[in-house]
Amino acid sequence: MSAFVLLVRVDMMREVRRRWFIGVLVAGFVASVMVAIGATMASQNDDAFRAGGASVLLLGGLVAALGLGATAFWRDIQSGALGLVAATGAPRGAIASSRAVSRLVLLAGTIAVWTVTLVVGALVSGLGLHGPFVVHALAQFLTLALTLLATAAASTVLGPWVAAIIGLMMHITAQATVNLAAAADVGRLGNANRLAQVAYNMLPHTIVSPMIAEMQNRDAGGPAAPQFEINSVPVPIHPSTIGSVVWTIAWCAFLLWLCFVGIRQRNLN
Amino acid sequence: MTTAAGPSDALVIAESLQVVYQRGATPAIDEIDLTVAPGEGLLVVGEPGSGKSTLLRALLGLIRFGGALTVLGGYPGTPAVAAHVGWGPQGKGFADGQSPRSVVEMVARLRRTGSDTLAATVARALEDAGIEATVADRVTNDVEIVRRTSLACAVVGDPRLVVLDDPWEFEETVAAISAVRARGGAVVAASNDPGGLPSLLGRTLTLVDGVAA
């Protein structure tokens, strides 16, 4: 067993027993069941299901991503846990990458549990099989992976709360980048149109699924995707292109590299 | 500080060792010359903040250092060297969320040493550290169990050099240090409350503000 695989396994076994993680997982599961049940009682039950499910994935996923990222490095650097691993001969690259990968796997597992619960709940409730919702869950996972990796990279040098704030700022920035680019596309930003396009070409993007874009544009996205307006005039949001998805994956790779650099450069206890 | 062993035999050789945590700051340790030969023990003592843990972390390759430092004939912390160095960290946070057996097993797997099977190697280390089988699989915050786990991490797989930070003086600690020295290994330990460790380890290095007194 390589050091990387061993460390991924050890970290995952440890983190799945954390009370906060179990709490988030269970809370999201309960919320998913309630969304599925509530959707059967709503008049626009399809929209209610999708908006509710998207909110669970966004809000619950954000808490999970920030928590997993913020606790990836700093706490274990201070406690000596990473020092023990490094002193025993594990390469620093394996330490950094295994931590990031184990956290991403846990996030993917969390999103998968909630998504399966929602889709099965919808099926049982007679709402049918929600393929578009599964695509949305994948899009949401990629955006949350970006948030998690930004938080984890910050946690190589900063405490958990500050790292979580930086991760949240990355999430908000990625969302704002997409919204401002959409506004620039229809010429709503005046002199700042070009600036928004430059930002879009440099900063990471949230991934917008076709389902959520369509709901957002008719103001049916719920808390997860409120309609985007400037001066009370709606701005149409487009689903992410393949190029945008590739760009965000490239940003994830960059943030993973920052985790690697952070652990390689720093002193360990 | 000199020993009877020649440099080629020594497990640790440090010359003008220096650690500076922040550029321009006062060195945490400075001008440390050190040789530890096979079968020797060395106790590093000093007040909190005197540089004891910093010296140990340099030996393990966990921090950047200036001067010359050779551990087991190689650069500290490289996988080939680290595989033969046992590390018993201080405090109890290093085992956070893990049972004693899982921590020691992880160390044994990473070190990839020992002629016994992995399970037997881990079981022997736990026994040598005085951790009963009934508690070895439990995640615990019991500080005594965690300190014993630190000792088990340090001795699992019979490393040639054992480094202990603030070891508790259990009966098993005394036995483990004696066993390592008897088989030709060396032990370097740091403590600000040494108790009976000085006589057990034989030599003492006193640090005052990062400098050998």
C-alpha cells in the first residue's frame, strides 16, 4: 500500500467519525427527505422539489466543503499529527495530496447520499426520475470542490475559521464572476462590461447546470438560485459551457498545487 | 561534545546547527555541535522555549535548518532515513480521532520495517508501551494512553534511532530506552522535567535560549 493510499484511508476513517461531519450528513439527509415529502404536497411539485433539493445541496454542501477544507491541515500541523507522518517518511507531496483527495471523496460521498435520497424520494413520491437534478448535483459538486480546495489551501497557513472565510469568499467570487459576465453579455454594466469579461477570463466560475439556469431565469430557483436582477431588470443566466467546466477544474488543480506547496514549504510540529 | 565513536559510526552528527523560524529573528537554536553514537543516549534539557523540541524536529527533518546535520548517514527526514528513525511526539493531539492501534499501524506501514508481520509488529509495540489489548482499539482522550501511544510509535519496527519529546517516565519507557541502546541503537529525548531520565540516557545537553550551556 503506497503512502498516499494509506493516508487517504486513515484520514477518511478518522473524519467520518467526527461529530460535526455526521451531524451535517444526517441534517442534509433529513432535509432531503423533507424536500421530497414536501414536494408531493406543493402545487408546482416539480419546481418545489428541484428548488428545495438544490438548496439542500448548496447550503449543506457549503457547510461540508468549508468544514472539510478548514480542518484539512492546520489543526493537524499544530497537534503534531502531520509531523508524525512526515517524520515517519511519508513524502510531503503524498501528505498534501492525500488530505485533499480524502476530503474531496468525503464531500462527493455526502453529495451522493443526499442526491440519491432526493432522487429516490422523488421517484417514490411519483415525481419521476430526475435526470436533470443529477446533472445539477454533479455541477454543484464541482463548485463545492473548488470551495473545499481553496479552504484547504488556506488551512496550510491559517487557522480553520480564517481558512473557512477565505473559502467562502472564493465561492462568492466564483458566483459573482458568472453573474457579472452574464450582465456584461447583455451590456448592463456600462463601462464595466469589459472589466467583467476580464474577470471572467481570470477567476474561477461556479458551474451552472441547465436545470438551475432555467429555473433561475423564471424566478423559480428558490434560495439556491434567486433571480439575478440589476435595477429590478432580470439578467438571464446561461448554463455553464464545457470551457467553463474545464476552467474550473484547472482552478481546482491550481488550488491542489497550492496545498502541496503549502505543506512542502512549511515547518511541521 | 565528543564521543568515543568516530564520525563514520555516529548516528547523529550536527555541526553549527542553527534554526531560525523567521528571517531576522533570534535563532531558536544556534551553534549546536552534537554527535550521538550507536548505543548512546542523550537527554536534552532546558526551560520551556529553550529550543529542545526545535532540536528534535531538526533531527527529524520537520523544519529547515542551517549548519550541517547528518542522521544515519543521510539527510534528515528523507524516506530512506526516516524509515529507521522512531518518533514519539509530545502532547496528545497527534493521535486525535484515532485509536492507539490505528496510529501505530499507520507508522509501521509508513516505516515498512521489521521482519515480523505487520500485525505482530504493531502488537509487540503496543505491548512494549504498556497498552493493553482492551484499550488499543478505542479512540481515547486519556492522556496516559496517548503518551503510551507516543512511545509505541517511537519503538515500532525497532528503529535504529529513537527520538522522544517529553516522554512520560513509565516502567515501559525505561525498558524501551534500555532495549534500544542494548541492540546498538541510540535514543535522543527532550524533557523539562527529566526525573530519572538523565541516569538512564547517560549524557545530558542543557539548552539555554537555544544555545548549549
